Amino acid sequence: MLSRLVGYLFLVIVGVTSIPLFLIAVLLRVFSYPFDRRLRLLHLFTCFWASLYTWMMPPWRIRIEGREHVRKNTAYMVVSNHQSQLDILVAFRLFFHFKWVSKIEMFRIPLIGWNMSLNRYVRLKRGDKESIEQMLSECETHLDEGSSIFMFPEGTRSPDGEVKVFKLGAFQLAQKKKVPILPIVISGTNKALPKYSLNFTGSQKIYIKIFEEIPYSAFAALSAEETAQMVRQFIIGKLRVMNEYTLDAGAKP
């Protein structure tokens, strides 16, 4: 009962604080857009907004590594495993510029979804061929403008933490636009906020790490399927090691 109460209280705080934060986001969009067409400043503010909700939860002990692997003014195809809705908040803690690809339902959430639209994040209606084509076209535009694209190639959250089969869109984009792939691995979020649950699960270790980019030359001769499999195996191997940190003494299994 207490765990559920904490979860609902967290949602209330998110809802109440989102009102003034969204108004600030609107002002930033209006005043910065003439000189910041990629909306980098607005995205950084959104990183701060999202990070507030992990900073206010000390039981979520988040370890972040690898920021030095992000080169400035480089457009990446960013891919990560997906364990929990909390992955999004944790990824915002990385504070580098990218455009999310997210299911269309997220954009309908008052205030938070409206801010996603302000940021020109990319919406996707899963299973809809026309929407997928539109998503890929928008991603190409962002990459051409110099903005990285962040995708969860599993397409949805893993119910058990195991890395599911990757969809090919991210890897087709990387090959077509000849951009490097930036692999990110997240561990522990599935225990802090399990799929289909809002219950608070107590003290949890969360670990997110940016690994060195995979240059275009490393997958130029591969098919999209082969590239997806290569990156998936890389993430599976790194996740196995990172899970040892999140499951060691002091963290609840």
C-alpha cells in the first residue's frame, strides 16, 4: 500500500510541477527559435525538467558514465535497450542534444507531451506503415540538420529485462545517412519502475553508460539486419556486466 502511495504521489508532483515548467518551455521556444533552429537550448531545459524527477528520488541511485564519448556537433544514431518507462527520464540525465522517437500516445499527454511537440521530437504510430515512413523521413531531416536521433530499437519495453529483437529502422537510417551509431546501455530501471506498474520498489541502483561510437565504416558493408544483430549482441554483453553492479550488495534484487 505504501509503495503504491509513493508512486501516486510521484505522479501528482510531476503533474503539478509540469505546469510552470511547460510555460517556461514555451517562452524558451518563442525567444530562442530565431537563433536556435535545432532547439538545443529547449532540449537542454527539457533534460533539466526530466532530471528533476530523478534527483528528487534519492532511493534511485543513478550512476552515469561515458559522457566523454559524445563528440560535439556530431549527429549520431543513438540506440539503447529499453527496460522501463523510467529509461526516458534517466536518458535525459545525459544532457546532450538529440531528438527522441516516441510512440504517438506520449505526445497526447498534457504538458509533457506538448513539450515533446515543442522540441520537434518524432512521433510514431506503431504498426502503421505510413507513420513509420513519416518517422523515417523526419529523422533524416533532423540528422541532416545535425541533430542526433535517439531510438529504442526493441520498439517497446522488455517485460523481463532481456534485450528483445531489434527493429531495423535505426540501422537503416544510420546506413542511409552514413552516421555513426552511439550505443547506450541502461541497467536497473526495470526494478525501480517495472513495466505495467507504478509501485515504488524502494532503494534501487540504476546504471546508464554511453559506449564509444560505432563508426559508419564498421557497418558500411553490412545489411541493416546484420548491423542490428551486431549492435544487439554488443548491448547484451555490456548489459550482462552492468547488471552485476546493479545487483551487488546494497541493491535489492
